[in-house]
Amino acid sequence: MKLALLCITLLSYSAFGQDSTFYKSTYAGSYMIVPYNENWQLDRVFVNGGDACSIQVANTNFNETYHAGDTIRAPYYTAELELLSKKDMVQYQFYFKKK
């Protein structure tokens, strides 16, 4: 009985503790618009030139929170781009949390 109660408790904590992080990607110079009735909090941003590795971009290049209708622009250039071997078709990988 105690074991069953413990299992139910652990399962309920894992169900309620789901991470709300989601991923969006865009090419350098393009933009995204936050959908109606949603608020996004920026978690982290990476840049990738098509290679196997991604480089994390400083969050100071972006706003911390975006609200419905806000435009999120991926810059043409950041200092982190200099670390990429290929600089064409640069893709930004955004990780947001719903607020």
C-alpha cells in the first residue's frame, strides 16, 4: 500500500513538473511573430552554420520577454558568427518558455 502511494506521488510530481520550453528556428535576417494570446520568455539562443555544432548567442542581443504580436528579429550579424566555419545559410535556434 505504501509503495503504491509512493509510486502515485512520484508520477504526479513528474506529470506536473513538465518543462514548458519549446524550440523555434529562423534564418539570419528573418523574423517570427508571437501568436495571439501567448507570451514567450527567452531561455537561450544558438547560431548554426549547417555544421554539427551550435554556438550559444548572448541573450543581451534579444528581449527577455515577448508578448502576443511582438516581432522577433534574427540579426544578420552577431559576434558569435565569426566562430562559424560556414557563414552562409546561418540559422538561429531559439528556445522559449511559455509564460
